[in-house]
Amino acid sequence: MVEDRIEREIVIDAPPQRVWEAVTTAEHLGTWFGDAGAEIDLRPGGALMLRWKDFGEVRGRVEQVEPPRYFSYHWGWPEGSPIEPGHQTLVEFTLDPDGAGTRLRVVESGFAGLKGDDDATAKHHEENSGGWTSELAELKAYAEGARQGTA
């Protein structure tokens, strides 16, 4: 049976508003997350598109927006799938002040409900699990660099 969720938490040495902008604006998402650009309509029901040079693009739909504390979206799997039950996972970003910085928690859930064979779903979970670790490290470096004017 495939695990249903991935959970990651990091502390970023940047204020919540800066981290919020990094996770919710196309300009920033297309730099630290998608390396080939992004598009986002930041409202519930709005479209999201993330692009990678090596992995193509993934479409999503914004679910909740509560600035500067909570942001969530569904994204489709496999690539090109409609954003609907059985072909989507939910990604949630929760931001909390942590001293002068931000504690960011990311949860991606819904893997157990994906259609397809268990091996493909398990591989998708494994890839995203490692992916979140590296992407959040990139976000940390990006947001902290932006704080110092280097990003």
C-alpha cells in the first residue's frame, strides 16, 4: 500500500511575507521551484502551471489562499491529467513566524487515492518525497538570498 502523504518542515531566515511571495507568485515560483517558469492565478479555483526544463510542465488548481499564512493547490498526475479525484494530490504550505524568520510546513497528500498501479504510484510518492527535500532547500537559499539582495 502506498503512503498517502509527504510532510516536510524547514525554518527560513526570512520574514513570512517574503516567504509567502516566494511560494505564491509566478516570478518567484518559476525560479526556485519550476526552473523554466510558472504561472499562477492566486485565487481559489485559479490556474497554476509549473515548468521544468527536464520534467515538462504540471498543471494545478489553487484551492485556498490565506495570506500570509496558508496556501494550497491540487496538481495533476500523471502529467497532462485532469485536475480531478484519482489524478491529483493536494499541496499545502503553512507559514508561521519563527523569531525573525519563518517556519514553513509543506504537506502533499492524496497519493493513496491516485488511480493507476501501485508501483507507479509508489514511484511518484518516492520521487516527490525526494523532490520536496531538494525544492525546499532551494526555497530556503532563494528566500534567504533575497533577504540579502542576492536573489
